[in-house]
Amino acid sequence: MTDPAPIVEFRPTPNQYAFTFGGAEPVLTVTPGTVLRVWSDDAFCSAIGPDDSHLAGRLDPARVNPQTGPFHVEGAERGDTVAIHLVTLEPARDYGVSAIVPHFGGLTSTTDAPTLQDPLPDLVWIYHLDPARQSMTYRARHSDHAVRLPVEPMLGTLAVAPAAGEVRSSLVPDRFGGNLDTPFLRAGTTCYLGVNVPGALFSLGDGHYRQGDAEACGTAVEGPMITTLIVDLLKGRAPATPRLETDDLLISVGSGRPLEDAWRIAQHDLAHWLTELLGLHPLDAYQLLSQIVRAPIANVVDPNHTITVAVAKALIPPLQPYDDIHIRLRRAADRLAKQPHPSQIHPRTNPMTDTRSSRTRRSR
Amino acid sequence: MTDPAPIVEFRPTPNQYAFTFGGAEPVLTVTPGTVLRVWSDDAFCSAIGPDDSHLAGRLDPARVNPQTGPFHVEGAERGDTVAIHLVTLEPARDYGVSAIVPHFGGLTSTTDAPTLQDPLPDLVWIYHLDPARQSMTYRARHSDHAVRLPVEPMLGTLAVAPAAGEVRSSLVPDRFGGNLDTPFLRAGTTCYLGVNVPGALFSLGDGHYRQGDAEACGTAVEGPMITTLIVDLLKGRAPATPRLETDDLLISVGSGRPLEDAWRIAQHDLAHWLTELLGLHPLDAYQLLSQIVRAPIANVVDPNHTITVAVAKALIPPLQPYDDIHIRLRRAADRLAKQPHPSQIHPRTNPMTDTRSSRTRRSR
Amino acid sequence: MTDPAPIVEFRPTPNQYAFTFGGAEPVLTVTPGTVLRVWSDDAFCSAIGPDDSHLAGRLDPARVNPQTGPFHVEGAERGDTVAIHLVTLEPARDYGVSAIVPHFGGLTSTTDAPTLQDPLPDLVWIYHLDPARQSMTYRARHSDHAVRLPVEPMLGTLAVAPAAGEVRSSLVPDRFGGNLDTPFLRAGTTCYLGVNVPGALFSLGDGHYRQGDAEACGTAVEGPMITTLIVDLLKGRAPATPRLETDDLLISVGSGRPLEDAWRIAQHDLAHWLTELLGLHPLDAYQLLSQIVRAPIANVVDPNHTITVAVAKALIPPLQPYDDIHIRLRRAADRLAKQPHPSQIHPRTNPMTDTRSSRTRRSR
Amino acid sequence: MTDPAPIVEFRPTPNQYAFTFGGAEPVLTVTPGTVLRVWSDDAFCSAIGPDDSHLAGRLDPARVNPQTGPFHVEGAERGDTVAIHLVTLEPARDYGVSAIVPHFGGLTSTTDAPTLQDPLPDLVWIYHLDPARQSMTYRARHSDHAVRLPVEPMLGTLAVAPAAGEVRSSLVPDRFGGNLDTPFLRAGTTCYLGVNVPGALFSLGDGHYRQGDAEACGTAVEGPMITTLIVDLLKGRAPATPRLETDDLLISVGSGRPLEDAWRIAQHDLAHWLTELLGLHPLDAYQLLSQIVRAPIANVVDPNHTITVAVAKALIPPLQPYDDIHIRLRRAADRLAKQPHPSQIHPRTNPMTDTRSSRTRRSR
């Protein structure tokens, strides 16, 4: 991946939305090194307008968390690793939506842990964006408090198709990535996912204009997103669970229930990642990480719960994760930043069409 | 609390160590506003020397996590709130100790979740401190890797006596504080604990020269600590779970099992704290916090697991937690900083005696 | 369903095995009321012979827990209920196999909750059956203890296709049934499953010659099984989670993690089932069940954990679950028992072919 | 213990009630072999009358789950085992009380796992006993359903003082026994508890006239109980967790959170118990138990959750747990049954006084 690649743009029509990881036909085939600029709808399929105050009557429960994709990565085989570098994330609407969904969320009983109590009420909060200031405004529903918050875009979902022939709802985070809901999935991050099926079949969606750790109420500030990413492929070396890399951090992501098990998956993976990279004994890595990691909860509301365990590169000896592919992708992203491209918040005025470049071909 | 208080110093003799929260006679009575400068032993009762490589034969399992205290706060009654402001934490030894304790820790089966597998080996890591550089050195046991890490002192334990007549092991974190093992218990933090018994009976210990989130292997870089703190008292207003305040953050601390429940306790408390401070409806607080909190794991290895949920003051409207007592204590701490006092790493040469000032009296 | 139906026999060839719930083409279409007599392979695809002592080198990890089916039930639509009455379960081999699978089971760390400890060893136990005495013999691997145990056949799995387009590994128990691993799935039980896709697409497998509660080591006494069942259909009334009925018991089955949540799903469902059947207020049902249910763990080793909550019909007022379909199916089963049919333990000598009766047709 | 011992009777006055395990002075000292006949109050300290419909205004939250005891067992030292054989349990009132306690129970959020939902209502159900028929009557609160249920008396709590100087609320089940809430604690059962402090300091209470598995709503049919028991002492051999023995079963009891960990404690202990008794290798015991145990939930509502894992003696080779002490105590109980003693339901007419026999002496 040496030349700046042409940018492949893709925006799905609503009937192209995928609501599962696995189980959907690819919308495009891309070669490793392709720059993709894709639009993704929000978790509610844009059913909630800027004046809405409730989900009921608007939201189609069969159409939540639509995914853009899947994309077939040419040459990707089971056991390989796809590296997806997030170049930019641009909110594609001038408001975000959050909501309390009855029987869903962190401070309520749920369908997975039912009680006999009444559910919390169905309530919507609209966050209007001020693009000039890169901010949004929270407005209380029961009083006149307003709070200005920074826009900090991230993706709730980034996934490959699952292993063992499984097809999972787009609400699920797991080994294949998915609905991880971690704020670390932001511009500047490279995500490593182990390939389970030919072509990897990666997809993304669930744009969040911002989110706190744990996604407490079950929804972030949800909105359509234009994501520019570079996809690359490493032969073999599939991680057991998603790994993230930023300029400053190495991160392992664990999903499971309860959170202790999610944490074990992440901490165990990070210890083994350090072991591979530094030649440390696993018990020495266990010890070192015990003193230096950060471990924020990603989500405590999805079918699996997710924890990220992060170590600062500054605290450990120099290392070259995945042969420095993050550094190379970062440089490619920097070159991209110098290329002009239309950046528009309103997808209505953004004619993102289902184009094909010379480096991609339509999948069957 | 207006005048700089005289500093009351206290260092327990080994037979004054408390190994429980509750159940021990107070070692001193202090008035609200007292500045305490206390020495606490490390979690191993200093049984591990700088040349030791294993715990077996050294560690007395009946003497772990010794507490300095308890201190009786004059006038504290059930339902009141003690505010403990940590002014400085000074490592009181030139090395820290960490270890894998068989059947204890995060990436192993434990006595609370036993399996039929062999335990991990008993292994000690010694971290030598370089006071001039405020750093310490990690050395691998199975290779010759060495890593220099910053000293970032914190207290593993800070507690009042439990409610309902309970006495808990000093290994336990819970509503009364205790073995929270959160890096937020560092200099500059004010800790609010609800009083359960007359005099509150607070104690502290388990100094860590640094610790990663979750205290993965079960032990931090353990060492004796000299803690300077100011203790104050607010009538009533006992929080349901420990609360922390720094210049920048409001933090609720939840302990329980599994981590989901610990998180619920913390998130629920922080939502209600915001509700009280801002007059927000609880559902509006739930929504706002969902988008702005940070939620790092404190520990996943103790009898309860602990999570901290933190909100940046910069992201919310101005508020006055506990009538700005943190600001007042912070100022008093600043004044203290200008007072000369001996700061010595080696307790052997630090004649901290069981002194009494005019503002304290020996408890019966 | 009034006449004794002709018996439709089916035995899959190995390349007809399904390893997922959902995602497989139906092998047969059956009308409601059909009696099926089907052979299912064991959880190891018969890879373990009577003289084997280890799994390694024998077991293909991509071929575990094969399912017989799926069967398309004519007329079944989403929201309907399939009622599957287990008439007889006949062990189809003269030995059963159990094993410790490294990183799988209840008293070990697992891939879902990894530690740094060594795994338990790969070990196989062979249980030889004595058909005349309906018994089998446990033989210790490390001493010469032998214990004769009754044969008590049950099915580990019984499922319909999942909802929301999901496809799940045949190792998973959930709302659609699946790898429940409950000893209540034995002859005489009627299982009610909510239909998610046209035709329901039910399948079964994972025969156990016996199993303790919780399936502690991860495997029961596994063996091929000949299952005779009657499948029936109720329009609408899909339960939220699998329900079982025997002559004596009503049972709700909950699957999730941790076990508390599995229990909540089951207990909540049973309370609502009583509410529907008796016209009880849900809080009155909650109270009554609190004093009378039995709640054995089904499994604590699968991707979800499963609990059964059972109430004795003798302890509650007379009721007619699903319009007494269990009673009708039971009578039909009794009539079947009077019909002669070959009952052979050895499938080699049992020419079960992929036959079609006039009441079934080959699916496309 | 050869002679039928004199029966020592004890009924505490309300100010003698203990509300903790540990932390209370013994009420009596008894020698091993003593037969005790003791009265215990119900979990509500008899605050709920037969015409009450709500707890509020009646129940003192500081006085729940009162214990009768503790009793000092002469000669009991740390590491020893007390064997307590339950001879008879007699309901000591003509009605039992159950209730939904807001923020407590299994199908509700709780103070340990709070949500923002409204609590369930405070509601009381009264069960009137019909001693002649050994039955009680459930009456719905929201309709006119009535159900006659058998009286099946059991003790919710049986405990020794905890280890490590801890004092625990009488609501807690743990290694020391306590609020196990298992229906196996009924007449005919011998309970083995490891001694942590000199004299063992055992206590009992929380009589249930019947209870379903898991104690779903948080309360059983609560009532005062007259318990006749024989206490005995074995030197050494303290089990790691409570063990129960009946004529038919060996049972290990695990308490923890989540239920998976409670199960691990119980299953691990039972495997090791079999290992000791039969000379089986632990992995062989693990295998055998996997196929034969029953594992009902005891409680899912207390500060720890409890599971019992039981193996039928009929399924395993003959063994002599604790040197057949259960058989000897059973015989002694049979001899007792032939002795006349007053059996009265109404404690008002039962002059149980704080008597001392020649075999006991008043503790200091």
C-alpha cells in the first residue's frame, strides 16, 4: 500500500441495510489498501425526527442498528487479519438522537434480566449540533437545563462475519467485533479483526456523535456518519478478540457476560499481545500490565458487555505491532487529509452513490 | 475549619495494626478539621524484603492488608458524612513489592471461584524506587526486560466502620469504602463516606506506589506510605456509597459482584448526586451521564469488585458538592504545602511517634 | 390429531448434519401431528471409539454437536408454537462417551473466561451399556473404581431456528431452545417453542444416556439416540422462552449469563404462565411460586447457562396448559407404544432410511 | 455420645436476639452431644400480625432475621467441625408470613443492583396453618384463589461465627453457613460447619414453614420455630464450605456471586469430599459427579446467592462420611422420638425457659 488510493464511496439504500453480522451478501468487493468513504444510517434507521419525543410509533423494532456493508476484502481468508484504519468520522446530520428504550439499558430491568417492575418510560432526547463549534446541546426533558458538549464522533459497530457459520444480530459485540460501543473506535484508530470467512465481510455503522463509558442508558447520541477508512490485510495472525491501536495506545477489547469475563478476555489477550511483541513471559506481562493498564467499560447494555484494556506505548519498550501497519496507515491517512474531498453534514446534499473504482468490483 | 491545624502524626506499632473495618478500638480521637500525617504499612506487613522472590515462608496469611487506625472523629454520628481530603501521599520505602498470590487475582481461578487446575506459581516482583526521578523500575522475572515507570502513589484502602454491626476483613471494598483499590484515591482527592457508627472510625492503608485499573494480578506495587490528610465532618447527607471529588471530577464508587452490579451502584449514585446538585430529574441525569462519564474498573480481584464512574466538572453546569468543602480543604492543603515538614522515604529514620496534639485526645 | 399417524423415520448422513440452529436447509417437511422417529449422532460425531482415552487426534473441533434436522413444520408461522412431545428415547450404541475438553467445562477456566493457568488434561471416559439392566458402568481413569448407573436418556438439544435472522452454533442454548442440556428433556415431556421463521425449522440432537444437573465437566454420557416424537402446532401463543410440560410438572427454561439472569428469565416466564392459566395477578403468582418451585441448574458450561424452574401440578389448581395438548399427545404416545416397531440399540442394524410418508414431502 | 442426653431448652428474650453471625456473646455453653430444643423468632421479629397486609409501619428494618444463640460448644477450636443434627422442626405459630419487601427479592431491582424503576409494592401474604392436616393455605391478594400447601419446615439460617474476625449480618450466607435458605436444612439432616473461633458459636433462626428453591420473592413462609437438634464435635477436618448429610444424600453448599461462583464452590467441595471418602482422583470425581448430581438453587436473593449440589448415596460406593456420625446422630434422634416431650404450636403456652441442665453451664 504505497500510493494514495482512489477513494471508493458507498452509501446503501435502505433495502441494502444489513441487520446482522454474517448472513448478508457483500455490497462491494475491495482490495487491500482501498480507501472507503461510506455513509451509515443511525441506530434507529433515521426514524426519529428532530421534533420527536418518543420512540413508540416511530421506531420499527425489526430495523435497528443497520450496518453499511458487508464489504468483501479480496484475498482475505480464515485466520488472516483485517486492519481497518479510521481516517475521519463526520456526523452526517445536524442533530443526534438518544433515548430510553423500555426494557433496555443499564439502570433498568431488561428482557435478558426481567423483573416484575414497570419499565422506564419511552423518552427521546434530541441533541442539536453546531458544526462551527463542533458542539451539541443536551436539553433536559423535565426541566430547562441545557448543556453544551463537544462532538466526539465514534462508531458503535465495526465487525467481520462471525466464525462457525454463525449469524449475529447487529446488536451483539463479540470476538468478531460488532456492537462494541467503545469510544476508542474514533478517527486515528486502527482496528484489527480476525477473519473467519473468505473476504472477511466487514461492515460498520451505529455512529455516535458522542458516548460516555458503558453507554449507560443504552443509546449514545446516535446519528448518521460518514466514515473514511483504509482497509488492509495481514496474512495470518488473527487475534482472538478485537485489538485496537492508536498513536499512543494498544488496546484489547473483550466482550462477554458478566463483565468479569469480558475483562478476562481483554486482559488475557493484551498480556499475550505483549508477550508476542516483547518476548515477555506471560506471567511477566501479567505483572507489568497489572501496574499500567487503563480499563474503561465500553458497554454494559448490549447482549454481551464489553471492556477495553489499554496500555500506553509510552510506558513500555518500543514495539512494532503488526509490522508497524498502524504507522503506515496513519501516514496514508495524513496524505489523504491533504487531498480535497467534499465534507458535507447533510447526506441529502451529498450524492454518495454506489460507485465503483478501478480497484473494486461489484460482488455477485 | 479556618486555621491551619496543627499536624497530628501517628504511626502504629505492629500490634496496633487493624485487620478489619469495624471491630477495632480507635487509636486516636480527632476533631473535625484535624490534619493527620500517618504512616501505614504495606499489604504484606513488610514481610517481603528487597531480595525476596517468593511469598511462601515470608507472608503470614493472617496478617495481610494492615490498617492504620481506626480514628474516632469527634461528633460523627450515624447518617453524617466524613470528608477526608488526601493532601500528600509519600512512599515510605525505597522499594515496592508486587506478587502473584496462588489462588488470588484476576487471571486465575480463586478460592471464591475454584477450579481443578493447578494454581499460578508464587512469584514476587521488586520495584526499586528512584526518589530523585519519582520513578521505579519493573524487572521481568523470566527475561531481562526492565521498564521505568512513574511513581503515582495512591491508597488501596480508606474506610469507615460498616453498618449493621458488621466487621469486615480489610480485604473487602463495600459501601463503607474499604479496599477499593482505585487510583483516584491519590493526593488532591476528597473522599466522602457515610458514617455508620459514632465516631465514624475511619482507617486507611494498603499504599500503592502505582496500580493499573482493575489491579489485574491481585497486587499493586505495594509499599508503606506516609499519608497527610485533613478530616472533616458534614452533618447528615451520608452518601449510599463512597464518593470522591477532585478539582476536575465527581466520582461515585460502586462495589459488588458481578461488576455489572458494582457499576449499577456507582452509576445510580452519580445520577442521584447530579439530581441533588442540579435539580435534574433522575431520568435526565441518567441521559446526560450516559453521554459524558468515564467508567474505569478499580478492582476485579477483591471479595467485591469495584468500579468508579466519573464525570468531568467541565462538562456540567457549575455546582457545589457538599457546600464546596472540597475547595476549602484544597485551600487548606495548599497552605499546608507551604509549611515545612519532614518528608522522608525511610520510616526507620522517621521518628513518627504516637503523639497527641491539643486538638486530639487518646481514646479510651 | 386423532388417528395414530404413520411413523416417519429419518437418519441423516454425516454430510446432512446441521451444526447450527437456523442457517440450514430443512431435511424434511412434516405436517402437524406427524410422528417422527429419528436417529441423531453423538456430540462428537461418533469420533470417539470404545477404546479411546483422549479426544486429541480424534475429535474434529469443527464438527461437534451435530443436529438432526431441521424439519419444516407445515403451516408454522412466526408467533406460533410448536409442541414437540418426546415419546421414547433409545440409546443407539452400546457405549457412551464423556470427556474433559481442555478449556471447556465448569471447574476450569475457559475460552470465555480465560486465565493463565494450564488447562485440565484431555481425558475420555467410556461408559459401557448393559441394555438388559438399563444400566451403564462408570470406570475411574486413575484407580479401579467402577460404579453402575441407570441409563436415563435425554436430549441435550431441541431447537427451532432463532429470531432476527440469527444463526447460532449448536452449542448455544437460548430463547429458541438449543443446547439446553436439561434432564427434563426426556421421554414423556412436551416441549413448547415459539416459532421465529416459517416452518419453525426444528432440530434435535446431543443425546445423553444420563447427565447430572449443570453438566459440570462440560459433557454428559454422550451417545447416538433414536428419538420418537410427535410434533404438533398451536397457532400463536409463542412463549418467550422454552416451556416444558410433563404429567406432573410445568417448567420454564431460562438461558443467559450469569445464572441469575437465566433464572430471572425462567422464573418471570413461569409467573406469567401461571398468570395466564389461572388468572392470577403477577405478584400473586410471584408469591405462590416462591414457596413451591424447584429450580435445578440445567447447564453451567455452554455459551449461555440454563436453569429450569418447575412447579408441580399437584400443588396448584387444575389448569389446561395449551388446551391440554400435552394430555392428547401423551395419549397418542400411549397408542404408539402398543404399535410394534423395531427398537434396536445398534444403528448399524437399523435400516433407518430417509423415507417419506404420505404425510410428509421432501423440502425443496 | 452413647446415652440419650437430657434436653436443654432455650428461648431468647427479644433483647437476647442476635442479628449477626459473630460479634455476639454466647447465650449458653453446651457440651458435644447435647440435645438442644430451642425456639427461634421469625425473620420479622413477629412484627407482622395475622391481619396485616403491609410491612411498612410494622417492620423495624434494624431487627430482621433474629438468631437464637450463639451457643458455645465446649472444646471446639479453630479447624474443628461441628456436626448439628436437626431432629425435629415444629412451627411455633398458627400462621406464616411472606412478603414482597421493596428493593429486595429476585424479580426486582435491589439496593445491590439498583435501577431507576419504581420498586414493587410492599405486600404481605398470610398463610394460616392447619396443624391437623400439616397444611397451610395460600390466599391471593388480588383475586380469591386459595391453595392448600403442605407444611415442610426448614431453617433459613444455621451458622458458626465467621473466620478472620469478621462479623456478618444475619442476612448473609457464606463459608460459615448463615442465611443459606436451603430446604435441605430440615429434620433428618446433619450439617457440618468448620469452626473458626473457640466454641464455634453457632446460632440458628429464620424458620420457614415452607420455601421453594431460590426463595424467589425474598421471603419464605416465615414463622417462629421450635428446633430440636443434637450438636456434636469432630476434631479437625473443617470443611471449606457447609456440608449436609441426610440418610440419602451428601450435599455441599456454595455461596457467592454470581451463582456460577456459588456453584463452583459447592461442586469443587463435593468433588474433593468424594475424593477423600473414596480415594478417587479429583478428575475422576469431577467426571462421576457430572453425571449424577442434583443442583438446585437455594437462594438468589441474599447478599450472597447459594447453591446446593447433592449426590445420592445410592449411586456411589458405600462410604463413611465423618466416621458415620450422621448414622449415630440419627439413631440418637430416633431414641429421642420415643421420649415424651411437649410439642406445642403456640409458644405462649410453651414455657420454654432459659434453663440449664447439668450438662450445660451459663456462659460468662
